[in-house]
Amino acid sequence: MMAHFNWLSELLARYQDEHVLVRRGLSRKLAPAHLLKIDAEDWGRAAQIAAEFGCRWAGVWAEQRGSTLLLNAALAYQGDHLLLRTRVPLEAPQLPSQTPYYPAASRMERHVQDMHGVIFADHPDARRWTRHNRWATDSYPLRHDFAVANTPLPAEPEQDYSFIQTQGAGAYEIPVGPVHAGIIEPGHFRFQAVGETILNLEARLGYVHKGIEKIAAGRDAHGLARLASRVSGDSTVHHAWAACMAMERAARIIPPPRALALRAILAERERIANHLGDIGAICNDVAFIFAWQQFARLRELWLRDNASCLGHRLLMDCIIPGGINADLSYDQVQQLLDAIEPLRRELTSLYAILDDHPSLEDRLATTGFLSAEHAKRLGCLGYVGKASGQDIDLRRNYPYAPYGELEVHSPVLHTGDVEGRMQIRMQEILASLGLLETLLNTLPEGEINTPWQAPAENSEGVGLVEGWRGEILCYVNFAKDGKIARYFPRDPSWFSWPALELLIHDNIVPDFPVCNKSVNGSYSGHDL
Amino acid sequence: MLKILNKIRQTGFLTEDLPTDPVLEQVGEQLRAGVALCFHGNLAIRTLDAGSCNACELEIHALNNAYYNIERYGVHFVASPRHADILLVTGPLSVHMETALQRTYAAMPAPKFIIAAGDCASCGGEFGCSYASLGAISNIIPVDASIPGCPPTPLQLMQGILQILASAAKPK
């Protein structure tokens, strides 16, 4: 803990030197995150200083408290987290933007602008983001005066959203989506191209915005866990864990050791299932159907073990506030253990084929290159960051129970290409199999739930877990009677979507699918 | 190449028979007749995520793995609604996908069938109706069949698709 304390003192000294007035929040309030309250006018400068200091930007969200809007920005340093907090009046909600210092902040600030009506004064791009003209310009869904059942405005073609244009001989535009050719989530992509070469890609997301933040308010803790399970269906375990961790911290409840170990078992199983699917899908996107079918087969067997031992193929609704809704019998522990070595053998033979297949190498290596500098500035997490030199893994850097007792091996590469992002997944599967063996062999006996007790009004908590796409940050604040006042889940996809737009530069249009799959951002987890 | 061929040989043939179920067997018979009669033995599905959390999509994907191998029934997924007989819709209908759903529906040739896949598409599910969600797909376009589940398993999806085929095969 000493190292964590030191960096913060140094940052605070920096703030003092620069005359940014900082008040430390109660250390317990949002533990383990540190809370720093600053003046709204210092919002931009505080970010500038943090950026120069080397902090990673990890999210921004707002919350109405009476006649003021509370703004929170999350920063991270060596796995440790810091919340900057300020207030602006509801009738004049204006403050400086953090985007000039952290490009990662751009779209999330635009989300706050659309949902809460906050004006980020010097934001370089003030276009709407989450709003698609179906609610009025001067109404903001996450304010208290906006009814959850508000009737949407009539659908009209969106003609006022100006995409970046390219001009010149031979330059042309390809609009794609929101409905795509495959079985995937919807989003719009606007390509500017010359011949087959992509000059620019701009994404327009928000199509699966379904009001998650709004409908979370007023739910009880168990209702929020169900909703969190559906923020992004492929990350149901990790989003539910992050939400429950935030609620448990707010309520000062610690789940029993067996529940925490079981959560980690579910989490590693979710990581493996998704990575297996992604490796196959990446190969499929370059027409290597053999690998697609093989990895789809392994994924299917893995999901069947989920169903037979844990009751749900994707492990939905297994994590609940205070503990877990799925236990393993002795026989089931053995069944899951017995499946590990065969999978490892299968992977060894398949990895040998992937590594020794020149036409695959030809399509994946150097394709979709993301530099370490860009990955850092965009705050890229998970396999996108790790393939571009960003060695961030919460399970190792800031371990939450039960990871503190485990040795987490997190791979890192510097190639930054599609192949690198696939390699990270391949290595993570093997690392997770090792973790699963340890977790299953040392599963503590005992209870799997600590009775849930709702905390007092204004009890807040921050949940942080290392999802299979990278760090998930989740904020929860309670209202009266154990109801949720505010829920904000920040999926790592917020940072990988802008990365996709950079790494696609100078690639050819037919390589977009494989580049996109190598990043595999969540639409639902981003659109909320 | 030898390694690949070897692996394929070791993997063998994995496609499973559907569970023995008198209803399903009957459906299977109707299906073969139905697909042959109405769709010339070839049924095209276009999927549309109208606001899903992506869990339904993962399970729809699984229909194409070796175990379920839905193509054995002449059922395959197509890239364009213009080639589709069935629109398989997932998710509560997000307000932002309303126009896309209507355009996709309009682009399909008749006769067309709509299946709402999963609890959200069937009844709104966990998201229900709000400023951002129109809930069940049937609130906007006519739905011929619904498949419950959150998400429905590949088997449930397959049964749902087979059932609509059976009903389509009946003379109206």
C-alpha cells in the first residue's frame, strides 16, 4: 500500500504547485479509490496535470444531486484509482473539458452532454453522441425531471450529424450499417477510401442504447445485478461482478471466501469462452474455416460444462449481491477440473497449426497496427492494450479477492497488430486454465452468501474488475430504502472503439472485418 | 496441411441428432415437407439485433457450429434482407433501431416471417418499455413466432425455427 500512497502524495504536491485546490474525500468513502474534490473551473487543468504526471484516464460520469450535477472522473496510476469530483449548478452546468489532455475522454464527455446536459466548454467536438434525435435537444434523460416513460420523438432521417468528409480525385465514401451483414450488433461505420485503401473511418454508435442507466434507478440491489448481467451479454459475469462489488462496498458487505473463489471461476470461464470464440472468428474473417470450426467446437463444449455445472451456458444471473447463486458439488468440481487438461492438449495442437500457417500469418501480421503511443493515449485496455505494450491487468496490478492469493500471468506484446491481439487471447486462455486449476483445487468450504443489507442513502461504491475485454469500472450510489440512485458501468469498449478508427488507417476495406473482430468492442456495453 | 487433415480426422463427425421428442420428431417431418414445399428445400434467415445485449447473438452463432449444424435442414443465414424468408429479431426494440428494423422488414420479399428470439424481443425482457426502448418487437411489426429464453439455447432456437416452418408449411 505504501507505493500507492506515495504516488498520490506526489500528485497532490503537483496540484498544490499549480494552485489547484484539492480537498481529500473521506478515505473510506469510495475505497479503494481515492476521492479528490476540486473546483469546477479546475476540471481541465486537473486533467492536464494528471496527464503530465502519467495517469491513465478511466471514465467520466455525472449524477444529479438536488439542484447540482456531480461530476466524477476516474484516473488510474499503476493499478490504483483516483476519482476527481466536482459540482456544477443544474441551471448552468458548464465546466472545462478533459478531452484536450485525454483523447479517451471525448465520447464519454459527449455522452454526459447528451444524458445530463453538461456543457464541456472547450470540447473539440460538441456533436451529440448517444442521442439520435429521439429526445429533444433541451431534455436530458438522466436528469430527475425526465420521466423514464417519456414518449420518443418521431423517427426522422438524421441529417444534422456531419461526418468527416474526404475530397479529391478517386476518394469515395462507404456507409455501413447500422445493420451489418453478419450476426453481430448494430452500429454505423463511415469509411473514406481511395481504391481499397481506407483513409478514414468514423463510427457512429448508440443504436442499441436502451436506457440502462435510467432504468437502473429505483431498482433494488438484486434487480440491479440482473440488469448489470445484461449490460453486455458476452460479459455477463464481469459486469455483474463489478456491479455487485460496487454495491457490496457501499453496503460494507464482504461475500464469503467460497463465493469470491466461485466468482473468479465464473470469470475465468467467461474469459476462456469468449477468447475461444474470438480466435475462431478472427480466423473465419480471413477464410480459415478449419480454425473457426475447431474453436467453435471447443467453445461449445466449454459452454455445455457451464450449463451442466453452473446452470447457464453464459453464466447469466449467477452473481448476486452478497455472494453467488450457483454452487459446485464435489463431483462438479471434478468435472470442471477433468475438462482442463483435454482442452490444453487440444489448444497445443491447434496453436501449432495457427503458428505454422503462412497464409494466416500473411493476413494477420502487421494488419490493423495500433502503436503503443496511441494505445496509451486512448487508454486501451485488455487484449487491445496488451498487444500494444500496455501492461495493465487489475488481477495482478491491484488484485481484488481472490486474485491477491493467485499468481496472475498477464501477457504483453509490442506488435500491436491483429496477430498480436489474437496471440494475447491465446496466451490468456492458457493462463486462465492455470488459474482455474488452482481455484478449483483450493475452493474454500463454507457459505456462499452474506445476507444482503441495504446501506443508508448516499452510500457509494466503486467496483473494478478485469473483464475479458479489460478493466470494467462501475459506480453505484444508493437512494433511500435500498434503491439505486445511480448506476454507471464503464465497459472497456469505450476505449477500443476509437482505437479501431486509428488502427484501420491505411488498411484495405476487405480487412475491416478481421480488424474489427480483433478488437471486438461491445456495442451494447458502450451504448448503454 | 497434414496437421490440419489429421486434426479433422481426429475430430470426426460431431453433428448431433435432435433429442428424441415426439413433438420435435413431428415438427421435423413437417419441416422437411414445409421447406421442400414453400422454400424449395432452402430457407434463408436474416438476423437483426434490434437492441440486444449480444447474448442472443452468441447463441445464434452456435447454430452454425458442428454440433447443431442447422444447415443440415437447408436453413442458412444470409447477409441481405432481400434474400431472406425469415427475419430473426433479437433484443428489446431500441428506439434508435426502430427505423432500421422497419427498413429491413420492408426490404424483405413476401412471403416473410418474423421470429422474435429471446425474452427481450418476445416481451421486452429486463429492459421493458422506456424512453429508449419500445419493448417487444410485436409492438412495431407483426411477429409470427416467439422463442423465450434469456438467451434461448441453440436447441431452443432451432426448435423455434423448426416450428415456424411447420406452421408455414400448412396451407393457409
